Amino acid sequence: MELEGVIIDIDHVPLADRSIIRITLKSNSGVYSVLDKGFYPYFRLVPYNKNIDPASISKMSFRDMQQNQMPVHKVSKTRHSLAGKEVEVLKIEANSPRHIPEISRMLAEFGERYEYDILFWKRYLIDKQLNPLHGVSISAHDDDGILLLDSIKGLEEEYKLNKDLLQLCFDIETYNPAVVPRPDKDPCIMISYWIDGESGVLTTKKIDRKFVKTFATEKEMISAFMNLIKEKDPDIIAGYNSSNFDVPYLMKRAEKNGMSFRIGRYDEDIRQEHHGLVEAIRIPGRINLDIYNVARFVSIVGASEKLIKINRFTLSEVYRAITGDTKITVDKNNIWQIWDGTDSDREELADYSLSDSVTLNKLYEFFIALETETSKVSMLTLAENAVSTTGQLVEVLLMRYASDNEELVPNKPEQQEINRRMSNPIEGAYVKTPEAGIYDNIVVLDFRSLYPSIIIAHNIDPAAIAGPDESVYNEAPNGIRFRTKPIGIVPKALKKLINDRKEIKKAYKKDPDSKTLAARSSALKILANSFYGYLGYARSRWYSRDCAASVTAFGRSYITMTIDDAEKAGFHVLYSDTDSIFIQMQKKSKDDAISFLNSINAKLPGLMELELEDFYLRGVFVGKRGADAGAKKKYALLSEAGRVKIRGFELVRRDWSNIARTAQKDVLEAILKEGSKEKAMQIVKNVLDRLRDGKVELKDLIIYTQLRKDIDKYDAKSPELAAAKKAIEKGAKRKDEVQGATIGYIITRNGNTISEKAELDELADSYDPDYYINHQVIPATLKILKELGFTEEELKGGGVQKRL
DNA sequence: GCCGTAGGACTACCA
DNA sequence: ACTGGTAGTCCTACGGCG
């Protein structure tokens, strides 16, 4: 039979003598499971002795630790290129991926080993050139009720499912008399879900709510949840931090109840795997999607795309960030008391539980387009894409190009090599020091995708570095020479991403409401922007100090050339950072700026392009604290269209209080929009008065900071650390609640030093006006008012005493 | 012992 | 656990002073 569809999941099933690939395919006619017996896991060996006979390796006897035979399936000769040179390679196929580590170890004495750590199913996708969500076409036959694959290939046209992938969102509540729930002792008390518009709560006590179903035991409740999944057959199981909490917890509870928590499409256990630093949950035949990971990924990687900015990654904070609404909540530490409380307590708990799943579904709807489109670009399954870092996405993409080009995939570096790379960083971008001041009529120009376009224009690739005796090359400003051809896999991959994005943008213009097109464009940009970083990443397979240093050297050269030309043409350059240049127009017209832009573009190679970012009516640059020089990476602009663009100022930083941030924002806007010196001063005076009079709400005084390290591993004392430690001592927080978390604290009146005065936001009952005046509002606003000609004394004279 | 400050640890930002 | 460049806070150690 012939099948077309998207790959939901791909894994392998271990049989007695070998492992075979299994594909879970979703087609418009249903979900199919197809086995491919024609593919074997393998690694490659570059033998020290070229005359080594493949047959002799085939005949060797390999045994594992338990002395089980591990026959080699097949050994064949290939030719591959390695760092730009042709080499003879042996491809050694095994029967099971489990055999690869041992067989490759035993062959280490015969040569250099490569590609021994590429996962079996990933290898399959790469070698067969498949893109799971884009769609595949399969030819298979029925063998006693099992579908066996005859051939598979990727589809040219994207496969259109007539319905979106079906998601089930769920969340659990647990009994927690010890505050932190103990999976071996404390039962799961509620499971809430949302699927296809239907939502409900499964529980074990009678609760008077229509959406609640009550079961006699925890075991029956978990079984009912498993049955629900079986019956509704979702493609995606979405939770919030579910890979670390909900799923492992239910697995443990099921085990305690003498059963197995199985929610896949096959009668198999869920697999828990380490994936870099995150825990990955594999649900056979379905897609596990932990929205917590997704939100973090988008927030970190999508930052440049301005997708979202989230300060804290709790479910309710993320919900608030994307919808502006707040969700209902309960005191998490007291769930067990609520559960043991009154009927109405339990009704509220059920409402809360339900709201978590409903909320989660809204987050799912918000993130799924980008997640799906990133998967199509990375050509990984949705579940794998969701647990991958950008580094891993770039890596797997380059593996595909290496495979197409018959290049060996470089090995991952050993720890010693990683340390060596990290201790030797490269020089980065150029940043011009601005002159503090307030300027009118500014034009901002920037290079479109500077680093990707440099890599493409100059064929920057580890395998393209020319030797000293070669004559055809392009020399980077740092002296590294790159062959002009053949085109390396790094520029080749980038060019495809950039060309694809051009096409998508064209389509988007015709269909501006398409979320899919917008998300695909973002996904392409995120991937393209990660290549330079990957070249300089210490753990990268394609690390190349020379390449990364050449990219930034070219970058510095292009931007300084642009600055010099602008000045030669009579413009005043205010500021520049990496790929952008801020020009004060003075007597020049917009046409002059455009013709300058054109003159630069006329001499740029390839698809490199300087773009007009925007014209601005006014801009503010401030001085560095305690120095004459202007501060870099800090500016505020007002565009002709009335858009305010603010970068770097305290008001965009979460580790400043709301009161200081708001005051700074109001001052900047008063200057930008109204040019009013007096109004700016009045804003600050009002805030200082309110602070002194104790009229400011505590919530506007919270300072948020992440405790990035283990709480005992800090060398330095800090207010946030002191506040966290005090909360732990009081028993208000557990270590694991604050470690790695973004905590909020307030400087109170109790104590002498700032650290002594710091208390977690929920524990603080006063604030120290002196601190907020002299350490928050004044530093944030004074440097701006200074540019208006005010002095510190005038500000203080406006009603502030420095002394208590 | 008090004061001012250089320098380290740390975080969050820009590109 | 993609890069480097940067500002800024808080704290501590240190040196000068008396």
C-alpha cells in the first residue's frame, strides 16, 4: 500500500537479534505504524592502514559485557572528505545501536572512529533525507498484520493534514503534607485535562462540580486517565514541567499501585532520557511537549525576534506575559490542607486544577506554530525539536549537509579540548562610544543578517580554510584565507535558510494573517542567526576558532568602513554597535542619507546589504556612571511614526524596581515626546515625595533576580542571596524553590547593610525609602536629567535629603 | 577605627 | 550548554589617615 503523511514519532524496536526502525505516521486516513527492516545502525572508521580488509573485520568476534555475541552486520568501503581532504573510510554496520559503543571501542586500535554517537533514528532521518513534519511518502506491505516498509521518501510538496495535530493538555495535583510531594508516599489527588474543547478533572473525593469525575482509588483514577488518552488518541501530550514532574510522578504512582503508566500508542513504557541538561520523556507513538521548555526556548532564543519577554517561568507568569490576564491560583504549599479541608475548599482546588489545563492549552496555542515551524526547518520530530538547544539544531542540520556532501561528521570534543577552547575566546564586535546628549533627527542604518551574509559572501567554513601554498582564496581581515570554492556546508546551509526566508516573506506579504508563515520566517531567522555562535561554541563538532574570528573580523571591518565613509560624506556618526550605525542628520536631507546608503551597498559583496532601519526625531544617550564617556548599549529613540525604542536602560531590566523603571520611562518619554525639561524634573520630584511619604506600594519595589547557582556555591554575598537564605531559615521556602529560580526581594527598614535589609517579596512588610531614593530612583533618572543640565544638588534640593 | 575606592562576583542586557 | 561586549550593583579588601 501507498501512504502519505507526517511522521509523529520515529524510534526503534529491539528484537532478539537486531533493532528495527519504527515510524508512527499520521495520514488523513489514520495513524499507521510502519517497520523498516532495511536499515542498520553504523559508525565509520578511517583506518590507519589503508590495506585493511573489510572482510577481516566482518569475521572478527565481538562480545558485550555479558559475553553475548555481537556480530557485525556488514562492512563496506566508502570515500569521504575530512577537513577538505579525501580519505578511505570503512562503514561498519551493526545489528543494534546497543552494539555500537563496544564494537567501535574494540576497533579503535585500527583507526579513527567517526559518527559513532549519532542516534539510530536520527541517522535514519538524515540518510533517507526525511523531514518528519513536512511529510513523507511510504510504500509498505502487510505482513501478518504488521506493516513492513518497502520504500520511503520525502515529499516535495508539504503534506497537508486536514486537521491539526490533536493535543491533550494535562496537569496533576499531589498530596503534600511534607510540603514537597514524595512520589513514593504521597498520592496524586487530581488529574485535570483539556482535549478538543473538552475539559475535566479526575479525582478521588466527591466534589460538587460538573466537570469532576470521582473514583474510588488513585489506581482507578490513573487508569481512567490512561483510558481517556487511549480513547481520544491525541498526537501530542502537553504539560507544564511535565517531563520533570507530572509524568515521572504518575509513573511512580502507577508503579506503587501495581501497574504501569502507559499512554503511548504502543503497549510500551514511557522512556526517560537525559537530553543535554534537560530531561526528555519519550511517549512511544506520540509527542511529548513540555510547554515549560518551549516557553524558555522562545524567550531566550526568540529574544532578538521580540517574540515575548517573560521574567519568571511559572505557568501563571507566562500566561500573563502572553495574554495580559491573570489566572486563579492556590497556595501550593497547602494543597494537602485544602484537600483535607471543607467541601468548598476542594471545589476551589478542582477549579484551580481545571484552570491549569485550560491555561496550558492557551499557552500551547500560542507556542505551537513556532514550535512546528522550527521542527520543519530543523527537520527533526516535534518532540525532539522541543528538547533541543539551538546548538543541537544547527548541528543536526549540518550533519545533513555533511552527509549529502560525503563529508565525515567531526567528533564531539573531549572535555580537555572544550576547556582549551573556552580559555581562548575570540575577539567580537565593534562598539563605538557615543557622546552623551540629546540629539534631533537621527537616521539608523543596519546590516541585514550581518554574520550570516558574511559567512555566505566569503565562504567561511572549517573545510574551506586554504593552506599556505594555495593561490585562489579570499583573505579575511585577520589574515585567515578561505578558498572561493567549493562552497562549504556552513555557507551552503545558511544560503538555503536565507533564500527560504526570502520566499516565505514574499508569501507572507500576500497573506499577512498567516501565523504559519510568520512563524516559519522566525524559525528560519533563529536558525540562521545561530550559525556564527555554533562555529565559536566550545562543544561544537564544527568548532573553528579561525572561522568564528574571521566572521567578527569581517564584521568589524564592514561597520568601521561604513562609519568612515559616513564621516567622509559629512555625516556625524553618533553611535554604532556590531551591525548598526546611528547618524545625526544635522544639515543633511533624507535623500542624502539614502544616497549614502546606496553608495555603501554598491560596494558590498554578494547578498550583503545595509538597510534603512528608520528615521528618528530625537534620541537620548547618557553618560556612564562616574565617567565622562557616553554609555554603550543604552539609548532611547522616538521614531517619526511615534514609536519609542529603548535599549539597555534600567527600565528594560528586571533587576530594577518598578518604581525606578517607571520613573525613568516617564522621564525619557517626557524628553523624547515633549522635550520638557521641567516636566522631567517634576516627575522625579513626585516619585521621591511619594517614596518619602511611604505611599508607594510594596509590589512596585520588588527587585527580581535569578539565583543562577546552587545556593551554597556563591563566593559573594548579595541582597538576593541574603533574602533567599533568610526565607529558607524561616522555613518559608525550600532550597529547591529558590535555587535557579528568579526571586523577588524588597529592601526593608530592618537591618544595617543592604543585604541585611533584603527580604523576599512575600515576607517583606516595610520598605526603606532611603534605599529606593538613593539607590534606585536617583541613579536611574539623574543621568538623564544631567543631560538636560540639571545637577544632583538641584534634584536633591527639590525635596530630598541625602541623610536620614 | 574610619573613610574612600579598586577590583571581584554577579546579573542582565545588546547585537 | 550558540558568541563576545558592556553597564551597573553590592561587597570586600586594602591603603591612607590620625
